[in-house]
Amino acid sequence: MAEIPVSPFAPARFPALPAVAGVAAATAAAGVRYKGREDVLLTTLPRGSTVAGTFTRNTMPGAPVDWSRRHVAQGKARALVVNTGNANVFTGKAGAKAVRDTAEAAAKLLGCRPAEVFVASTGVIGEPLPAERILAVLGDLARAQAPADWQRVANAIRTTDTFAKGAGRIARIGQREVAIAGVAKGSGMIQPDMATMLAFVFTDARLPADVLRGLLRPAVDDSFNAITVDSDTSTSDTVLLFATGQVPLPRAIARAGDPLLRDFRAKLLEVCQELAQQIVRDGEGAQKFVEIRVGGAASKAAARRIGLAVANSPLVKTAIAGADANWGRVVMAVGKSGEKADRDRLSIRMGGVTIAERGYPHPDYREEQVRPHMRGREILIEVDVGIGTGSATVWTCDLTHGYISINGDYRS
């Protein structure tokens, strides 16, 4: 595969993430697919760590998704093994055996049950996973465990990503400070239906698994489920939230809605949204980052579906790529969403400029007003469909020739 140009949104440096007590990691170059780069990650967690997860709803999930989804319900975790370059999807019994062998080997090294080892893979679909290459490095990885180097962790899980993705916060639970740190990968095959990528978030708060589940779902819904690059839902999507329990809390917490968790919920959402937006900013071939705000819908869910209809429209996305304020394409996309919208109350704004309202072009609108905004890197589109009070925000990118080049050459 030809070298992919670095995204114009790539940060100058990887962000400084907080250390999460109890999280250790090591990476290795196993040659799963790529040569000369680290492509396997082993992360270990102390006894008593808890976990929650969300997974793809694609009906062709990979063997790692099947394994992790089956075992996440028990809520206990000791390790995470991730490989890049091969998704281990559509690989039959051999794929399932590769996951089982990996989990069993890691469990033996760590002295835990295989069900406490979570596995994720990303890369090419339909090619047998050379699991022996992963197994060959697990022993060295187990011996090399050290406090997580987040940049190295994020780099080891990349595929077509042009930069490593990470985000972190310090949250307060009562008078205690706890760390939240997360990494993600994703650039193409991005369309929410859980979260279309891999993301792993860690905290040192002492939180039970059922509380983690209640915290993760809304955070995912308003972050990873609110992004799209190309409308394609991956077969490998996994978001896992781990809690090491190394920071005891003022009192036991039994529900996600506990008032003590107010700041933690907010910071967790910030981490997830930051990771999700980094994925969009690194969208394959992307030159523009697009925020679409929808209001006046019948419900929040309806607003999101309308926003995604706009965000996924090739005509809208190519117009944005060409710096063309073609608002008629936005009207079309709203209408095709299948959600209620009042044509005679519809309003559209781009870059804060009112273009149309009450179902008609604004009499004072001139395209030159919005042209400088459309030529920029950050694009804002606002739509009110005039039905109710539901609102939502989604994020996407433009569609350029770069997307075709990357995906036409993906397996070469």
C-alpha cells in the first residue's frame, strides 16, 4: 500500500495523558501484516479490575468481537491484546481458534482465566490471522510490562490512521481525583452503529462493572455514535472501558447516576468526544472537519438520523470538499432521512450565516457571505426542521479524491 499523506489535522505532538494507576502495557513488531512497525499490544490490569464494552452491530462481526462480547458480561478484566493489520473477520473456525489461543496464552502468562483477557483486531477482512506471530511475542510482552506509554500504545493499534489518537482527563469523585485516559484508532469504515473503530479507555477509579456499563453507553451515544466518515459500519468495532480500582472512593457507588459521579461522567464524555473527533479529523483523504447541528426535530434520535443523512450524503460531502455552499443538497439530505421535517419551517445556516428559512432562500443571502467559511478547514452547518425540540450534533469530514486513492490501494 502506498504511503498515505498525513492529515492536515494531525496534531504537532501527542497529547499528555495522565497515568492511570494499575495499567501496564508493552508493544511489539510481530509482522502480522506490516513490516518494521509495532503491531501487537498487550495491556495488563491488576486483580479486581472491572470492564464494560460496546460492540459493532454489523451482522458479520469478527472472531475477536464474538469473544469479547461473550465475556464482557462477567465484568472482570486482567488483560487486553490488540493486533493491527488483520481484522480476523470472516475467517471461520480458524479465526475463533486464533482468538481462543491468544486469550489462553495470555491468561497462562498472567495467572488468570482466559475470559478475563479481551482481544481486538483491526485490518484486512477475510484473510487468515497468522496467530502464531502474535503468540510468539506474548511472552516478551508480558515480561516487558511497564506503566503505559500512551503514545506507543496508540501507535501500535493504527491501520490507515495518519496520527496516533489519545485523550485524557482528571476527574473528581467527591474529594478524590481519578485519572481517565483513552486511545483510539479509526480513519475509514466509519459510521456509527455502536462505534466504528477501536477505542480503549482506562480509569483508576474503583467502580463496579454494572456502573461502568451505565456510564459507557451514554458516553458512546454522544461521541462515537455521532461520527461518520463514509457510512460503512465496521465488522470489528469495539469500545472497552476498564477500571483498575486503584483509587478507593469516598463510598461505594452502585449506580451510574450517583451524584458523586457528575464530574466523572462529564470528563468521560469529553474523552470519548475528543477521541471520536480525532477519528473524523483523520478521515481517509479528509481536508475539512464538519460539524452538523440539527434542531427542531421530533426527538434527539430523529435529529441524529437527520444529521447523519446530511453527513453521509456524497453530494453534500463533495460540495464541502469543493468549498461550495450548495445548501440545496442539505435540503435534499434532510428530506431523504425518513424523519419528520416541515418544509415550510426549515432553516439552514452555514458558518453562522442564514441561507434559508421558512422554507425559502433568505432574501438578504449572498453566497459571497459564506464563501470564506467554506474555504476553511472547519465547517459548521446548522439545520432546524421545525417540528419539535429534539436536537443533536454529528461530526463528519469532506469526501475527496484521497479517499478513493487510499481505499483503491488498501490491499496492494
